[in-house]
Amino acid sequence: MAKDGGTLEIALLVYPGAQLAAVHGLTDLFAIANRLRHELGALERPVLRVSHWGEDEARQLSVVFDSHPDGYHRPRVMIIPPSLTQAPSPELLERYREALRQWHRDGVLLVSVCVGVFFIAASGLLDGRPATTHWNFAQSLAERFPEIKVEANLALLDDGDIITSAGLMAWTDLGLKLVERYLGETLAAETARFLAVDRTCASARAGSTFRPRLDHGDEAVLKVQHWLQSSGARDVNLKIMAECAGLESRTFLRRFRSATGLKPTEYCQQVRVGRACRMLEFTNRSIDQIAWGVGYQDPGAFRKVFLKVTGLAPSDYRRRVAESVG
């Protein structure tokens, strides 16, 4: 008998003006994935528990819906859905700012659809980082939050501990991506087939997406992970990372590997290669320029690391991606 995979909580933030079609649509999508998990006998995978978080009369966040109630909540993912109105007001963004920062500190994966990105942006967590949103709001996002590198040409941008997506209806593909991440490629494909939708961001493309472990509970290590994601892991070494964690180098090395499953150098390589994959796909920069852009002084060393991480040379990766969308 397969070992039971337990439950994994995915939360949705139901703020005033949130698109309820996305909230309920994602809830249904995860319910379908759970049913297929059972039908296909994939019981070693977790059940996706869905919770909706809204404000009570005192404007305190609480759970207003729970698909698998058990009295205790520890979300692994927090999704900020789109809105049917314009970009959220500064007052509305401020109401959720500290809650999002706390979830992020606790290792929760933050995910936005369309203008949902404004909530994460207002928390300051996207400063210096790339993000995407609906093309109609890209200029507004860039003007209101100039520290963000807005990449509106991307339908979905997975930056490890934060995922942003562009279109108003991008929640379908986003939901399937989360099913793939937590239940596997087969269940994501079967869920898409049942829904009769195409997966525009399917992982069958060249290379691989880095999925860092964020739920290990080591706050010192998580602080360093967030810093590496925000900085692109440029100009870092063991001493600097240990200082960021507030730990002695040997202690940090042991705890980082225990928490993430990777050595700090391997983790940095994954972050840099992930950035390089986006550049290879969406820019015309030369491979040497991309190597320098993600922090490698020696393009030859970059090529070796890229091959080790993805199984492909950078030029082969770019060619396969071009073929997959051609």
C-alpha cells in the first residue's frame, strides 16, 4: 500500500474586489486534481487542502472557507487573485502588507495573478526582483514600484519563492503549475485534460525549474534563501551568507544543507541558472553576455554549470525553447 502523502494547504486571499471566478475556479481545479490523485492511486502525493482567507468585521484575517477543516492552518502557498476593477488602491494594499511579509518570512510561496502582484509589490518583497503582470497594468506597476524589474512579456515568472503571472485568466495555468509542482507532471497533465485546457507553461520544455524548499522551518536559512533569490545570488560567498544568517560558517553550512538539501554553492548555481534560462528564452543576448549578467566572470565556467544543472548547453537550451514555441 502506498504511503499517504498527508495534506498541503494552498490559501487564497479574498480581498475586497477580488475576482471570485478565479477564487472558486482555482478551488475547483485543486478539487479535480485531488480526485484524480485518488483515482490514479497516487496516494503518496499530498492532498491539496484549499483555504480562503478574508477579513472579519474587525479587519482581522481569518479563514472563511476550508476544504479539509482540521482546526490548524499552515499554508504552503498564498495566492493573490486578480481583480475585476483597476489596480488596488494604496489603502487596500497597506491592509495586507504585513501579513504577506510574515507569510513570506514563514516560508510560504507567494503567488499572484494579474494585478495581484501589486499586493506583493507593496510589501517590498519584489524590490530588485523581476515580476510580471497584465500588459495593461505593466506601466502602472513600474511607475508605482520603480525598484521592480517588470517583464510584462512573460505569461508566468517563477522566481523560486515568489511566482507572478500576467493575464486576468492566467489562474488556470497557474493552478496547473502548482499541481505539477506538488503532485507531479502526470496529475497536472490529467487535470488539464479533464478541464480541456492547454498548458502554456508546461514543464515539458527544455531545462528544469528550480523549486527551492521553503517549508523546513529554519528561519536563519530561510532568510538567506530569500536574500539569494532577491539578489540573484551574485557576489556572494560562504562568509557573507553565514553573516546574513547570523551563524558561524561551519554551523551555517551544516544547517543550510540540512534545510535545503543543497550546498550553498549548489543553491547559488540553481538561482543563477534559472535567471539565465529566462534570458536565453526572452532576450537576444549572447551567451557570454548572459554569463556576465548572472554573475559569472568566466563564460566557460558558466557553460559548465549550466550543463550540469539543466543537462543542456546554453545554445542547445535556447534552440529547444525556440523549437517548442515555433
